[in-house]
Amino acid sequence: MICRLSTWRFRYRVIVKDDWAQFLNEGTTVELPFYNGKVISVDVPQFMDLKVVATSPNVKGNTVSGGSKPATMETGAVVSVPLFINEGEVIKVDTRTGQYLSRVNN
């Protein structure tokens, strides 16, 4: 049984130093459970689709089984991605670990 006493929508600007915060885009919906009028945790999406804005160029011969390289996401986070990933591509990232999971087909 699910009982929802109330739902509020509001904008909340938060300065967070937790690792998961670097993967959130502006406008991302998160759950903020309250207890006695205070936020007790922040439930963020487990996976986020993020655009690669900077990485070294793909070199012919880089394959799926090759190594990895750093890539900067639109949020500023740096994720280790396979060599075949290029700037402008969208990838799925696990917000718990910061790991690349897959390309996102547009």
C-alpha cells in the first residue's frame, strides 16, 4: 500500500560535496525525504544520461575491447570512457560509482 500524504514541487539550490552531485544536470528531479521538517537524505537517480563535452579524439583502430580515456561531461564530472567515445555523444553513467555503462542511442 502506498500512502502519499503530500507532494511539493519546489526549487532548491543546494551546495553538495557528495560524489553523486557531480552527475546531476540542472532540472534533475530528486526525492527529498523529510523527517520532523528536515531533509534526511537525497534520493538521486541511479543512472544519468550525460553528454560528453571534452575528450581526446577517437583514433582509427580503437575498439570496444580497448582501453579507456578521461571524458568531461556536461556537468563537469570526469568519467573514464572507452577509447571509441567521442565529444558530443551521450553516455549512461552510474551515479553511485561514476562508471561508464553504455552509449545512449539518440
